[in-house]
Amino acid sequence: MKSFVQHGDTLTVVAPTAVGSGEGVLVGSIFGVAVTAAAGGANVPIKTTGVFNLAKTGSQEWNAGDLVYWDNANKRCTTVATGNALIGVAVAPVPDGAGDTIGRVRLNGAFGFPVAA
């Protein structure tokens, strides 16, 4: 097909801030996980699909199948929809301890829009 460009599971975007490899990146409504580290303003490849261990809000219990949102202000995942962008679903339970700050997320590959406050 003449119009095909790429599969889209990895996109190159301009990092809005400095980002480390494996960290979430939100550019407009595009969300992905950084493949490499990049300085703010530099190009960075991001994965838009797949399953990743990502930073999450501590003291927040997750169950497999819960919708997961990106809290761009705090650069972490949350199950709170208001003001955050839908990025995927939890694929493993996480207890609600204050130290439970990593969650396993399957990215939906569809670009979410922030839920109104």
C-alpha cells in the first residue's frame, strides 16, 4: 500500500521534559514509554503498546483489569480518571501500601484525552 508509513507501536516524539528510559511520556494526547533517555526538547522514541512496569500512586490498590490513567503533573499512573489521560489497564494486582509504587500496565495504544475535572 502506497500510503503506509509504519506500524506505530514505536513513535519518535519531542520530549516535553527530560525523561529516563522506561518512563512515561505524554505529548499532547500521545502516551508512550521512553525507549531511551532524552533531554527536554530532544527527540525520543516511545513505545505506545505493550506491557510495562510503571510508577504509580502509592497507597492506591489496583486490581487486574482496572483502567489506568497518566497523571502528567506527577509523572505516574493512577486509577483516578479526573484530569488524567487514559493509557491502558492494570494486568496484575497491586496492594494499597504506601511503598507500592510500581504497577504493571498494558498500554492501550489508543490516545486518551484527559477526563474533565
